[in-house]
Amino acid sequence: MGTLREHSKRCLMSKRDVSETPLKSVITQLKACKYGQDRTADEEAVKFYMMNHLVGHLRISRGDTSILTDKEDDLVEAYFTTCNESAIRMFYYMLMICTRESRHVAKHDKFYTNLAKNYGAKVCDFNKSLHGAGSSGAVLKLKSNCPDVNLGLYCDALVFTFFNGSFSGGYGGQKWGAVAKVLRNFVYGEISAEIMVDNAFNLCHNNWGGKKRHRFRRWDKIDQWCYSSSDN
């Protein structure tokens, strides 16, 4: 047993800078991850917000410093178990979909010159390799031949690509930049994993036109992209 203040120091709720983690190490963990298979985005969101609401109600009724009862502690543990899995799944999902979408940037020399200048030739060459790869092909390239850079630099490059590259209608652009920025802010410890999940579920970009239903249409693809033995 403990207090909610003590629980708030755990990974889900605390801000942690993981930007120096090698991207290759992240991809290794991504391919080994088995969290959340066969759960839809709607199911994941309902679980997250239901558990978040219950813990929020507990905080209002009991405060941050009261010692929790056994049942209250069980509730908090269930929240962390459920939402830790959601956060891991969301992080990997956002990393993959932002990589996949970045392949649509126009192949302009000026953009690639600036990308290489700011983030290095490895990131620039990797983005070039995504052109014509298709959605699943882009994810396969990330899993099999990601650039040898740190995670933070890679996420910065994704944000730069969406905000500074040229995209045709319906692809990329600033709305996708907002998606990549949430990912980047989590990686640099500017927001917690809990806030990342909340922000991600509330994101709405190009292809959904502001509708409130099912933000991540390809959420189910994470099973294929992460766990398929054919492209590990």
C-alpha cells in the first residue's frame, strides 16, 4: 500500500527523457513487444479513460497523501497495468505511422539539404529510401534498416519533415506534424506517457476531417506491423 503521490512517481505519470536511446534499440524492443494484440483503438481508449477517471475520482475523494486501502491500491495497480500497456502500444504505433507518413514528402533538393544539415545524412538517406515503399514497406524499412541515430534526433527529424517539407493534399503537413510533436515531446521528457496517450487519442489529422470517431483507423495494423514473423 502507498499514497497516490508515491504512485505518481512511477513511469506512466512521470516525465523521463529517453531521447539519447539508440533508435536501433527501440526497434529491437518494438519487434519483441506483445502488448495489446487484438484490441481496437476504441477499446483501448475506453479502458484508458475509464481507468483514468476512476483514479481521478480516487484522488478527489482521498487526496494525494492518504494511505490507500487494499482495494484502492488494487485499483491503482490495475490502472498502471492497463495504461502502461496502452502507452507502450501508442508509442510504437506513433513511431510507425509517422515514419510511414513521412514517405509522402516531396523530393525537393532544398528540403533534403536542410534535413541533412540539421539531422545528418543517415536520417536524410533513410527518408529518401521510403519513397515508393508503400505503407507496410515503410514500416518494414524502419524495422529492418533504421538509421543509426538516437531516438530524439529521429523524432526531431520527423517533426521537421512535416512542418518544413511539401506534401500533396491529404498527406503529411502540419496536422501530421502535431502527431509527431506529441511523440517527440514524450521522448524528450516534456510530457509523461500518460499525457502522451491522452493527447494521441485526441489528435485528429488530415484523413479524418475533424470527426470524433475512431481517430486511428489503422490501429489494428500494429499487430501486423509489430508482430508479423514474415518481416521481423
